[in-house]
Amino acid sequence: LIVLGILMIGIGLYKQNKWKLFLIYSIVTVLIMGTFGGLTSIVIINNIEMLGLFERITIYGYQSWILILSVLLIREKPSQKKLEL
């Protein structure tokens, strides 16, 4: 669900010109998380000692995505348009 959430937010923000690079960053993050998340199960089955590394890469990928999104949202200037309901 986290991976889908990352893609949905990245695609949703893609419609605005300033956020086009963020979609690429979101896709790269999803690919990294998917790759190392999948490798984690292989590492567990084969009892390889790099399990912690793959888990950390997966978790840090998500956390760095949240950090970048937060920084970009903080730097975003508020819109002067009125919200219509």
C-alpha cells in the first residue's frame, strides 16, 4: 500500500509543472523499494547475512521520499485562488 501511495501522490502532483521531476523521483523510489523488498525475501530464504542492509535500504527509501516531499511542500508558495466547494 505504501508503494501505491507513493505512485498515486507522484502522479497526482505531476499535473503541475513544478512537480514533474518529483514523479521521476517517485518512480525511482518505488523501483528501489520493490527491488530491495523482493530481495529481502530471497535473503531470508538463503540465510544471507545482508538482511539488515536490504531492509534498511527499503525503509530509508520511503523515509527519504517523505523528507523530499515535505521539503518541497514547505517551499511551495500558497495559492491566491479561493477554494470553491
